[in-house]
Amino acid sequence: MTKVGFLRLLTIVGAILLLEGLCVAGVIDRITMQPPHEIVFDFGRILASGKLNAAIAKTLTNAAIALGLALAVGIATGVVLHGYKPVRDMLDPLFATYYAIPVFAFYPLLIILMGLGDAPQIMIGFMLGIVAVIVNTLNGLDRVPRVLKKTAAVHRLGAMETAFKITLPYAAPYLLTGAKFAVAYSLIGIIGAEFIMSRGGIGYEISFAFTNFDNRTMYPLILLILLVSMAVNGALSRVESVLLARRGLR
């Protein structure tokens, strides 16, 4: 384990122990939150019972679809914009301020346009994730050395071949950074939309538990979201580290 990884683990363990101490000492009462060891126990109980498997599967499936769309459309958009500087210059200020827009405010409009199914929730997750992918794709493409582009020109590669064989592979670490942001934003979008208006999913279950002071369901589900996000981002970070190490950047 690296020094940074050890310090990260130490910080997480320290925060959990602090929270455990505050809960056991009564500084945080049980109506507000149960101790972390009980959250872990309830987490295992919920998974073992299988009663929320459908809700978990619904949310994770929709988040995966939103993430996949954000990556596919975001990377393609980034590649196209990188070739049209005037359009990129026009859109750059909009990208910089995009996350100031309350995307969830469009949820009622999306329901009217797409119905009451999963599509509006997926669209919210997609809308939150795509700009992070576009911005990081552009950031990565900006760093492709000119010699590589000249090499592509010498070999008379077309735009698509240059993108898939030269520029996108070189920009892969930055694409992974965008993917890590998109994972978090897609989950936030899906769960937030379910929290506002849905008849299923983790967000709906958290909302229902929150309304009924059911901490034994709410906190384990929050823990599940945290674990899923950490697992996916950890895997992406690992791939990113390998790519950077091959280039002698780590």
C-alpha cells in the first residue's frame, strides 16, 4: 500500500471510530443515527433478506445506463468540439457554469415528455454526468503531443482512425477522470430523482425510511451507495494509475 493510500485508509478509519465514539457516548442520539457497527450489521441484514434487491437492481441498472450514455455521448461530443475551436470557445463558459443549473428542476418537464417510467431519471443522471465527461475529454485531447498528430497525418489516418488509434488512447487517463466524476454524478442524479418522485429504487426507499424515521434502513442504503461509488471509482483509479505508470508519470 502506498503512503497516500495508507493515509487515506487511516483517515476513513479515524472518522468511523470518531462517529462510533460519539454515538456510543450519546452525543449523537439513536433517533438521529445508530452507531456505525450497527449500520454495518443492518446492511448485512438487508442484503441477506433480499427484500430490497429489486430496488437496488433498479437504481444500479438505471445509473449504469445513465453513465454509459454520458460516457459515449460525452466522449464523442468532446472529440467533435476539439476539432471546432470557435464552437468550443462559445461553449466553454457554459460548461464552466453548467453545474450551477438545478438540473432536478427539469424533472417535471422530463416526466411530461418521457412519462412516469425510468427514462426521466436516467435523463437526469445523464445530464449530470455528461458535461464532466466532455470537459475532461477536451482536457485530455489538449495534451496530445503535436508529434503524434503529425504522425497520424503522415500515415494519412482519417479523423476516426486518428481519434481511436492516437488521440483517445493518449487521453485515456483524462477520460478516466471524467468517468470517475460521471459515476458520482449519475448516481446522484438517479437517486435524487427517485427521492423526489418515484415508486421504487434506492432513492425512494431512502426517502420512505427518512420520512418514517427508519434509520435501520436509511443508513445501510446510504452505505451501499457509498460502497458502490468507491468500488467503481477505485477500479477506475487503478486503471488510471497503471496507464500513468506505463508513461513514467508515476
